[in-house]
Amino acid sequence: MSEKNLKIVLASRPTGWVEESNFRLVEEAVPAPADGEVLVRVKWLSLDPYMRGRMNEGKSYAARVELGETMVGGTVGEIASSRHPGFAVGDKVLGTQGWQRFAISSGQGLVKLPDPRLPETAWLGAAGMPGITAWMGLTQIGAPRAGETVVVSSASGAVGSVAGQLARIAGCRAVGIAGGAAKCDYVVKELGFDACVDYKAGGLDAALKSALPAGADIYFDNVGGEILDAVIRRTNPGARIALCGLIAGYNGGEIPIRNVFNLLVNRIRLQGFIVSDRMDLWPGAMKELAGHIAAGRLRYRETIAEGLEAAPRAFIGMLKGENLGKQLVRVA
Amino acid sequence: MSEKNLKIVLASRPTGWVEESNFRLVEEAVPAPADGEVLVRVKWLSLDPYMRGRMNEGKSYAARVELGETMVGGTVGEIASSRHPGFAVGDKVLGTQGWQRFAISSGQGLVKLPDPRLPETAWLGAAGMPGITAWMGLTQIGAPRAGETVVVSSASGAVGSVAGQLARIAGCRAVGIAGGAAKCDYVVKELGFDACVDYKAGGLDAALKSALPAGADIYFDNVGGEILDAVIRRTNPGARIALCGLIAGYNGGEIPIRNVFNLLVNRIRLQGFIVSDRMDLWPGAMKELAGHIAAGRLRYRETIAEGLEAAPRAFIGMLKGENLGKQLVRVA
């Protein structure tokens, strides 16, 4: 093959905001599969907030990326050559090939796209890890009952958008929190949330109060910090909070929970969770999500960056909230 | 009757520490029961931290005491006169007659002492509300498995002492946190905890680390604040935190949780609870606790103040941690 492999490695660890200089583009020969292996040509790379944690020195819930190593990430690709009996050239596969054009795989963790009704990219978004994350936090921690009110932060994002729509499907009132009027418009008009609070507009407390006439029974939190405290103020007795992400603190600032008394007085259950802890639940969740998408009940949007070289800038933009919906990179 | 009734009413709401001037002693005639009622002569009054919350203006998990109203509280008493078919003069009853010598009751919420093997005061402590609180937080939220490590703050108190002993009975390692060497001695030598950390000795982080070689799987928290954060630092993945009390913040100071990242990274379940939410679980819990006490497996100590007039000072002392074990007032 005359084609070159391109990959993006971690060049240095960020202090505060991620910068493009934290990454380095590396060119090398395309590797050849050994017996029992396949070569995957990456078509789509998923960019997700958890990757920020992997760039840090400290302990996170998964192994950090070492300096000089290829950045991790979920991908949809195509088998470019195969010496594995389970995969044929041209098979479309979901995997974790990371920020690169080509990758060798033993086949482990590689799944053929399960449902031809869905676009390829859905498996990196609403029907994939982000969607399953939403499903897991909402159903396993939130356990919504019809008529309850569910609040979702980062409501226009890949996870939050699914969490709110699943809440609606469960018969709940869904109230989103998002940054900016355009995102809030999208959340209400396109995703069908009952209301959306623009946290950038100021007056968060008053806006939440008016959007939550019956209080909050479930909070699906992707951000932490002051927004978490503001929602805790509006919780009803017996409320559940699924702690999914803490974007507000990803750059190292402290994001304390101040309304600790409300946690006690309102008997709140607050639970952190990691979607990869319960791989046993993934197949059922994917099937359910794919069914909702195919039936038009679960909608999503994508922001697509063109070419692997664009991944660092797109990733930084996503952390700053510049994207709408699922952030992807078209690699090939 | 020539005897007078004495009662202690809320005279003013505290700002910061409770003071004796927040209470007022009132003398009045002993009331006479109407048809269907009984007159209870209070023998023992229980003093508990939750009463601090009832003295505040703001919303708590139960109705506040209004100015001029008799302070609420659990009691053991004796039927002094009866016009109720279910109670005879001399019956010993557990109830909530509050800070007073005599009280009229319709019989609702009045329970004859269930098990003659136990001393009367046990029903206000290890076999009563504090013991049930320990049982509920440990079994319903902590859900201990043999071999796990359970940390308990206020370990020498009425609730914490039971929580740690129940953890031991469940096959767990029990590590207490208490203020002062005397309390820690009591926790380890008399109550049988595996270790106890004296938070007043300084070096809390290091002491916790050395007392928790295998980390913490369950934290039964009665205090909140810095101690809660210090224990969160030592939690294992999947840890459960039962938020039972927040003594550190009862006087109005802010007690934020700062280690929010650990809640997420370690998938911690943190849950506030109120023992009165699950009255359906009380009979079973009382039976289990009484069985442990009768068999000598569950030990406790009491600090007894003499006479109703001593209640305010004893209550303030309890909030400052001056008592050891269950704080009671001998009213008659």
C-alpha cells in the first residue's frame, strides 16, 4: 500500500484548557495484519468529553493515555484486509481504534454494525456509547415514573439529548439546560423537551424555578459545579441524581457541592456511574435505542469535522460547547 | 393532683450555637384526659441531634417547632390515668411526649414497651429511633457484604455506635471516627470496632489512610463537612455513603463536598435518608436490635441528665460532643 497511516498522539498533558499543542500528528507506514488479525480503515472517529480525563496525569476511572501514545476513541471503520475468519474485507465494524486512519485488531471488541436501518454514525452516538450512557443513568439510577420531572444538563449534547428524549418516552416532563438560545431552541423544538433553560442567559435560579413548577425528581448531570447546586435547590423529596460527567471541573478548578443539606433533607440519592461498568446491559440498551431511532422517536444531530487532522481543534471546540449534538470526525 | 406540670418551650430561635436562653421553662396545671385519652407521666426524655433542625426557621425534613411550643422528643413514660380502653394505669409506653413531665395522648403513636428483657431506656437508644436509624442506613443504603470496610462517624454516639456494631455483626471491618482519645477507646475496647480515628488529634487524612488499608466500602456519615470529604478520598469503587446527619453544619456554616470527582470516578452512591420515611421497616428492625441487645452482641452506654430542667444544658452539651453514648434526661 502506498497510502500512509496518520495518527494523533498525546504530546503533552494540558494544564487547564486543552490546546492544539497537546497533540502531535504522526505519519507512519500502514501496518500489516498478522495471522488472526484484521486491518481496520477508520471512517468515523467519535469525540467525547471523557477523553479529557484520559489526558491527565492523575487517576481517572480508566487508564490514562501515556505521552506519545495514540489518543483513544470510539470508531466506525471498514475491514481493509483480513486474516481473521470472522471478518471479511468490506465489513463495517464498530470499535475503539482511536485517533488514527488505520489500526490492527485481533477482532476483540470489534462488532459488526448490528442494524442496517441506522446510519453508520448512529453507533457512535444515539445508538452507541453516548446513548447507552444516557439510557443507563436514566433507567438504572433515575428509574423514572410517568409524570415525574427530569432535568438534563448539556441537553443538546450526545448524551443529554438522548437522556431527555428517553425521559419523554417514559412519560416524564423533560427540562433541559444548555448554553445559548440556539441550543435551547434545538432542545425544545427539535428534540421535544418540554422546556430548556439557557444557563448563559443569567438568572439561572429564577429560570430553573419557573421551568420546574413541580420541582425536579431526577437530574441527569453532565456538568457539575454551580448548575448542579442550582438543580439540587429545586429537587423534590426522594429525587435521584445521576452523576455522569463534570465538565465544569475538567480543567482542574474546584467544583464543590454546596447544598449538602438538601441532599439530606430531601433524601436525595446521588450516584456516579461509568457506562463501561455494566457491559452486560449494552446489547439490550443498543437494541432499544436502535428501535427508537428507526421509529423516529429518538432524534439527534451531528457536528462533523473533516479529516483526522481536524480532530484536536474539534475536540477543543466540543469541550467549549461549540458543537451541536454529537461531535464526529470524518476520517475517510 | 397537687403536682404541677413542667414543660420546656422554644423561647427564641438560635443563631449559631444553641443557648440556654433559647428555651423557657413553663409551669402549669397537670391536664386531665378526656374520654378516649390517657395522661402519660414522662419518665425518660431522649435528646437527639435532629432536634437542632426543628429549632430553625427554615424548612427541614419535619415540621419546625413554633415559638412558645413545647420542644418535641421521644419519651418513655407510664400511664398516670386512663380513659382509653387500650391502656391501663401503670403501663409503660414509648411515645413522643416531648420535653415535659405530663402529656395527654389519644393513644396514637403510643406503643407499650415490646420486650421486657430490655431496660426501659433501650427503647430510646439502641432498640429505638437511633438504633433503627443505624440499622436503616447500614442495611438499606450500605448493604454490607462480609469482608467490606465500613466507616462510621460520631462512632461513640447513639446512632454511630449501633451502625458500627451492626457492621461487625455483618462480618465487616468497622472503623469509627470520634472526637478524643476517651471516645476512641470506648469505640474500640467496649464496642468492638476494629479501629477508631480521633479527628481532634490532627492529621485526619493520614490517620484515615492507615486505619483503612483496604479503603472504605461504606461510610455511615453523621457529621458531613471536612470529615465527609476526607472519607470520600479513601472510598473504593462502588462505595455507598449513607448521609444520616450533618452535625458540622447545624449551626449554619457552609459544609460543601469538595471531592466531587471521586463521587464520579469511584461510582459512589451517596444517599440522604430519614428514618421516619420507612415506618414499615421499624417493627422488624426493633425486633432484630432487641435480639442483639438481649444476646449481648449490641452494647451501648448512656449519659443521663437529672431532671427536666437539665434538658437544655444537656442538649447543648450533646451538640458539642460532651456526652458519651445515648443522651437521656431522667424526668421522673
